[in-house]
Amino acid sequence: MKFQVNRDVFSEAVSFAVKLLPQRTTLPILSGVLIQANADGLVLSSFDYEVSSQTEIQADVEEPGTVLVSGRLLAEIAGRLPNAPVRVATEDSRISVTCGSASFTLLSMPVEEYPSIPEIGEQSGVVPADEFSAAVSQVAVAASRDDVTPVITGVQLEVRENSLSLVATDRYRVAIREIEWDGGGVASEEALTALVPARTLQEVGKTFGHSGNIAIAITSRDDRELIAFSAEKKTVTSLLIKGNFPPVRRLFPDTVDNYAVLNTAELIEATRRVALVLEREAALRYSFSQDGLVLEAIGSEQAQASEQVDAILTGDDTVVSLKPQFLLDGLSAVPSEFVRISFTKTENPNKPGPVLVTSQTSREQAGADTYRYLLQPNLLLR
């Protein structure tokens, strides 16, 4: 195999191919990146039986061929090469990488032992890349990081008619965002769902965020359910998480009469300031009244803090205690200048229900209901 390729194009392609590979693997061969050179250019792939990445780039191929090489080492080398064309050639089990005055020799890995890259089924639908990327960043933060319960470490994708919903929960909060979905005019009789690992989805959102549209394919083959994301000659596939996602939609109230409207940035900054004195895992006390909002933190005997923020309250005075970081995660995902904090009820009048965070177009007008964040309050601090 022998080819010449643009340095920046090659470096970006290798980086993309290895981005989702695990830092450590029990099978060293799965840490490799597969390079296939043919008359059309190069195809770079990686696969660890759970996630695959594949991209096509242009190159001047003198001799076609296939080689497998350590992915992360090649990515580090490609990212530090001088500004000149990159020449790659193989001889026996060695790979030479030459660029300007720099030269590297790497050992190849046995191609015949490498697993076959998953095949992608028919396209299920298309979503706007920028909206999908924004939705992933809003929702994935609410996914659990506790591998003991794998089903809630993912983000549930749910297709209904012309919309795609992204849903995540870690038992303490739930985030939902809806975006447009173009199914190509093919209506599915059943709701299409896919439970995707949150980490994989976050990388897809970052990588394809400026790609125009993302084609999504959900397929089931040989008892392996896969989802594929494709845009601009790049494709990422992932095994879906098996199991039943909890029915969290029923936790959201149809209407809420008791709510407060605040400036989003002001509430974020006040929460960050007052939380400085808190010990880890402690909650902030939020007291809403007709006079506004008072934040209080009882950190220790050495430090306490409080701050008042303007708020327009509709309904009864309410006091809730929330973990500040959980609230900040929701507030940071609100795309509007103002935010609505709604207070749900429980059967116990002395115990507040979950707090609903939604966008607010202005002080008087509610925002589009495409992003909702439900947060369970701690027991009141007495």
C-alpha cells in the first residue's frame, strides 16, 4: 500500500476514527484503526464490538491495500506532523509515515484478526444537525453515570410522527427535548425507540453539530440492535442498550398553576455564588414569595450565605431545597433569557413535588415547550 494525503485532512480523519475507542481494552487489536486505500481514496475505520467509526477522505493512491495500525499512536503522530503532504507506505509488517523532514516507522497489526465493521440498514430518518447537537447537550447531562443500572446510562430516542424526542434520567431528574424528524414520508405504525449510550451520543452531537443534516438508521440484525449516525462521509454506529427505559413521561404535569419567572443568567450566577459555602452533596434552600427569591446556604459553623433575586411569582409562596449542580445543569440548557420554575404538588401538602424547569420567552410569555427538565427536590432543610 502506498498513498499521499493532505496532512490536515488525514489528521482529522484519524482523530475521528479513534475518538470513541476505549482508553483500555482487553483485546489490543481493537485499539487499531483500519486504513483501506483504493482508487477512490481512503476509508478509515475503528470498531470495538460496541461502537464503530468510519470516514472517507480523498488521497492520491499509488498502490491500493489495507493495513491495521495502533489508532491512538497514529492520531498523536498525525496531529504533530509538519505542514506538508503525508506519505504512507507499507513493507512487510512495517508502515512508514513521512511528512516533510519527519519520518516514523510503525508496526502493523494482523488485519485478518480484525472484526468486520457493522453494516448499516436502511435510513430511518433525518434530523437537523445543529438542533440534534443542541438537544443532546441539553438532555445527556441528566443520564446516570452509575453502570450498576445500565438502562438509565443511556438517552432514549423516541420517534413520533414528525418529531424526535430525546429523554434521559438518573432517578433524581428527567430531561426531555423534542426536535424535528423527517422520516421521508414513511409513517411507522409503532413508535420507533432506541436507547443509546449517553457518552456515544455526546460525541456524535459534538462531531456532527455543523454537518447540515444527520441521517439516522435503526436496525436489528442477528439479535444485535444498532443505531447509525451519518453525515459528510462520516458514520458512527453503536449497539443499543438492552432493557426497558422507565416510563418517566408520566412524571410531567399537564398544567402547573404555581410558578416563578426569573432571569436565567441572574439565577445561575446567584446559585453559583451562594453554593460556594456548601459542603459536597448539600442542598440550597430556595424561598419564593411575592417579594422575589431568597437563596440560602448553611454550609457550616464557619460559613453561611444568602442572596435575593428578582422573581415574578404566580400562586402560593413556596420553599424547596435543591442540589445546586442539578439545578445549574437544567438552567444552563435553557436557551432563553428568562426561565420558568414551576412547582408541582404531592399528596402531602407539606412536601413539595418535583420542580419543572422550562424556557420563558419574556417575563409574561412562556417559551416553546420543546425542552423540559424535572428535578426532584431534597427534603426541606429545617
